[in-house]
Amino acid sequence: MDLISDLRWRGLIYDIVDEEGLVARLKEGPVSVYCGFDPTADSLHIGHLVPIITLMRFKQYGNRPVAIIGGGTGLIGDPSGKTAERAMNTKETVALWSKCFEKQIGHFLKFDGKVSFCVNNYDWFADLKAIDMWRDYGKHFNINIMMQKDSVKSRLESGGLTYLEFSYMIMQSIDFLKVYQDPKIKCEIQIGGQDQWGNLTAGLDLIRKVEGHEAKAYALTMPLILKSDGTKYGKTESGAVWLDKEKTTPYEFYQFFINVADADVMQLLKYYTFLSHEEINALEKSLKEQPELREAQKALAWEVTTMVHGEAATKQAIKVSEALFSGDVKELTKEDIIMGFKGVRQEAIEEDNILLIDALVLLGLAQSKREARQFIENGAILVNGDQEKDLEFVVEKKKALDKAFTIIRRGKKRYGIIKH
């Protein structure tokens, strides 16, 4: 199966400019393909993974992936899909975030400057004077056409946009022209989300106007990832699912994917994994015949977590998951506990010991000592995995896990930690 057919089977194509020409060009030999990433935080999130993995798929078929870090465009703001202007960040902040993005994307694309490239558009925008931008590039953009682009039209209809944001389309078009003209990169394809269609086609128009109508360049958009209920994918109650393990631990990352709904898991396997068509079809059969086994979710969580965090971190996440599910936490290390109990209430005590009743109140697992006694008497309390019904039980440092933590569980899901 060729690349375009595989992308289509996986649901990764929303639209293509000149599909017939692109298919023919891909058959001729390696081609460079780029996607832009504006640094709007200090880490990528799982929404960024779809274009990154799509670039990886192009590379898998022998092509050259290019990541453009938006050190320049990140200072402006893309109006696409937004209802308000992006918050302005300092040059220093955007430069720092740009380095974070380059490092994270490099983990997947292995930049070597030969078959995999990373460039920062601040390099060509930093010294570009306004009068040169208008004379060299602005003359090629028709305002009437720009006003018809969905990314601009939607903002005009919802309250308007600033000239600053209006210029974003021109800047992204310059990006495409720059990497197209670069003799080392010679990029002929740009990919992006479906909301980027206007920006991508504007880039194609600029290339033809500058390089001549015989210039060949292509654009491909991917669908926005939505859940089966139509809501945006990749958000949790606590916010985005980040690729940085300090912001979203491997355990939290694994849990996000293992808990994907049956209605969404097959599409996500196609988007996010490199499993073959046959493997994915087998998982779909398992989902239909034995959904209680959750084989599809397990495969998705394993594949994506391993790709992002490595096999060791994935195995650790599974170990922590199984321990928390069973309540058998005795074998957890300090590192396991730090990973698995992020967000769980933890209270440090100065003394070596504390009555279990007092610990329950301290951790918010009981509203009063009276309620704490009831929970203990009813067998609802586990201390380091063991049920405890003794009202006089003392939580002791010498019995703490890894000599640092006592894990207290109330019921099936409520946890708290005493730090010694």
C-alpha cells in the first residue's frame, strides 16, 4: 500500500491540493514535507502528536520530514480556530519554548540535517524589515481573497481580528516559500490541521507567484481529532495531556489512553500507532467480540506511551496501575509512588508516628474523628495495602514504604499519603 492510501485508511487526510500530482510526485522519489509548530507553551501536547506522527509516516516511506519551529510566528498568533487574540509572550519566553519544542520533536524525527530537518522561522523574520516584507511579499496577497479564507472569515464574524493576526497568513506563506527555496531542503509539501487550509493554500499561491506557475508544491490537511460525542480530544479535567513527563507523568499519560472509550479507540489506534492494518483489524474484532478484555485500549496505551516515554517508563506505569487497581502497593518504589500519586493529597508529619484516625482526618479521607472511626470499623481503610480495623492503629515511620511513604486508601479509589 502506498503512503497516501495508508493515510486515507487511517483517516488522516481531510483534504489535498492536487492529489493526483502529489501521488505521482511521491512515486518519483524522496520529497521533503514540513509542518509548523508555534511554541505556545514549554511542552508539546498529544494534539501535536498527530502531525508529528504523520511526518514520521512520510519518513517511513523514504521521504524527508521538516519541522518549522515558529519562533517568529509564535510572537504573532494564528487566528485559526481562535475566538480571541493569542496572549503576547516575550521574545525570551518564545525562544526558550522554541528550544523545548525542538528537543521534543527531535525525539521523534531524529534531526540530522540530511534526511530530517528542523528550522526556526525566527531566523528569517528577525531581520526582515516591515517595508521589505510589504514590497517583497505583501504585493502578492489579494485582500479580497484573504478575507474569504475560513481562518479569517470566522474571526471577522465573531468579533474581528487585529492586523497583527491578519499578517499571520502572510508569515506562514513565507515559511513555505523559504523551505521550498532552500537548496538543501527543497520542501514541496506542507501538512497541517484542517483549520490551516487557508494558510496552506496561501503558501502555495505565494510559491507560484514568486517561482512561476510551473513550480510544483502540494498541501495536505488532517482532520481535527474529536471524540465520538463531537468534543475536542486531548483535554482532561486538569488540562492538556502533555508530552513532558514533568507536566504529565508516564502513569497519567498511560491512564489517559487506557481509559479511552470503545467508540474512540479504533480511530486513535489508526492515528497514533504504527500497528499494521492487520493488527488493527484484529484488535477491532476483539473489541466487538470481547470488549471487556479492553485489548484495543491496552495496545493503544502501550504503543503511544512507549513511543513518547520509552518501554521502561511504560512498564513502570503499568506496574503502578496494577498496584493501584488491586490495592497491593507494597512493591512500589519511591519513584513509583511519586509517579502514580501525583495529585493525590500528601501530608508531611514531623513526628515519626501518627494515629490512623488522625491521619485520615489530616488527609481529608474523613471529615471528623468520629467518621474516621466508622470507616476503620467498617473495614474501608487499607494501610500500605493491608486492611486495618484497629481503632488504636498507629502509622509508623519504620513501617513506611521505601522509608518515606505510608499509603492510606479509603474504599476503592480514595487515596492519601503520609510523608515521613
